[in-house]
Amino acid sequence: MVNTQAHPTFGVAVPSACPGVPAGILDPRGTWADKDAYDAQARKVAAMFADNFEAFAGIVPEEVRAAGPRLG
């Protein structure tokens, strides 16, 4: 079992350690030299996902809608 943390924008489980994998590449934000640029890009991708998902929001259960990226 690998310990994980939820990604603050996308909610996916990000491993905090994994045998044989350098810790520095497990956190996607940590791989960017410019952390502010990473945050801006994550917000942009999350907004794009939310905009695209609007077409399906009325036909999927609430738990699916709630699993989307966190904007804001």
C-alpha cells in the first residue's frame, strides 16, 4: 500500500512515496521550477474541464459532478 495525498485541484490520489520512484517526481507541482506557473496552468486545465463537462452535468449523478476539479 502506498500513502497518498489528494491533489488540491484535481482530487486525484498522488503518492507521497513509491518504491523505486524518485520522490521529487511524485508531486506534479514539485517538478515545475515556477510553482506559480504550475498553479496557473492547473487552474486553467481545471476550468477547461469544468467548461467541457457542462454538456454532461445534467445527465450524470451528483457524485460524478462532485468528483471534478476544484475551482477557486
